[in-house]
Amino acid sequence: MTQERLSVRKIREILRLQGAGLSNRAIARACRISNSTVGEYLRRARAASLHWPLPEGLSEDELFQKLFPSSVSESVPGRPLPNWETVRDELKKKGVTLKLLWIEYRDRHPDGYGYTQFCDYYRKWAKTQSPSGRFPHQGGEELEVDYAGLAVSIVNPESGETRQAPVFVATFPASDYVYAEVQPSRELCHWINGHIRAFTFFGGLPKILRPDNPKTGVKSPNYYEPDLNPTYQEMAEYYQLAVLPARVRKPRDYPEILQIPNLRNKIQ
């Protein structure tokens, strides 16, 4: 099998997004995997007569067994392979090379692959990953959400006390159509309700939400499987949306929405 093995949680997300009407390409972007991998898992789902919503009571183990029926060729691989995501992360460290990582791999698995095959497998895996860069935006497909960098000063008329209130902003990057509101705080209830009011304002739903990893909505930013706040995940499932957080330390993934002309005037 040429596609990478995914967690059952991500497999369920692929099926959910396909049931919500997203294309394979959009699902691949949302899940941070290759188009071929999405196609492979959807093919396996069709072969197993699985579709979203999944049968009630279907456990993760049962789902995996349906997608990957036990067979000698798949369940008992000849030699183990490392976690390529970990290998790529290690290669970012100063002084770390594929040769060094292969030596560590062979220390753990003396019967593992030779250096040449190890490198070949890594390069094949790397080619399946989504390249960095800008993506063309389709009208209405993607909604970017975040708290703006500026805050609004609110003065208590009775005490005269001044406090800073955050500004929730949602925008369609294809048209720069903006919704903004001042919120009492960045608590989860205001974050969720801000989305709902934005949907009402726009008069419809996007297919993809792209938050900039705020702690309110994304508990643990991660390139492949960001850990969403459970309430935020439930909201996405209720509205049948994909949540695609911007990659950490990748500013090209998420344009600065405060650069939109006249936005400051719109929220004052």
C-alpha cells in the first residue's frame, strides 16, 4: 500500500467531510494529506459499503477492520518502517541527517531496511505531502476567522473604568467580504456565538473554516492532526464544516485580515 496509514479519527473525518459534499481535493487540504490518500480511503469505504453517517455503535477497531480486512500482505509487513512525520521533524534540527536517523532506526530494528531503501521510502512519502504555498480561493468555500490584532476601548459610564474588548473577525478571502463584532472576552461561548452570528450575517455556510490556532478553538496546534476544542469540533460537525487551522509559524497560510482595506473603519 503506497498511502500512509492514518489514525481512525482522521479516517472518520475523511468520511464525514465526504458526506458533507467536499471534493477529494478539499478533504485533502482539510486533513493535511495527499489527494491519493483520500481517494484510497474512500475507495476502501465504498468496498466496505461504508458511508457517513457511520452505523451507530461501530467502534474504531471495527471500522479499521472493515477498511483493512486481515491479510498476510497488509497485517504482517515484512519489515517495520519508521514514522516519517517524526523523521521529517528530526531533519529540521541542526546537524541531523537521514544517515543519522537511519542508524538510529537500525539500532531499534536490526533487520530493518538498508540505507538506500530507507531514503527511497522517505522521499516517496515526502512527495505525497501537501506542498507549501498559496492556494487559489473559490468564492464561498473558505471562511477565515480570528481575533483581530487591535482591541476596542470600552468605558464603564458609571465607574469610568476602561477595558479592552477583543474584536472577532470573519472574512471570505475570495471576496474580502468581512464580518466583525466586538465581544466581551475571548471565552469559548463568545468564540462559538461569533461564528453563528457570522453565518447569519453572510446568509450561508462555507465548506471550510480556517482559524489561526486561537487557544479558544484549537487546543493543540499540529500540522497533521490539530486537536480542536470539543465544543468547536461539535459545532463543525453540526454545520457539516471542515476546520483547517493555519499551520503554526506559516504566515503564508493565513493572510493578515487586518490588512483588508477600511477594516478598521468597519469595526469602529
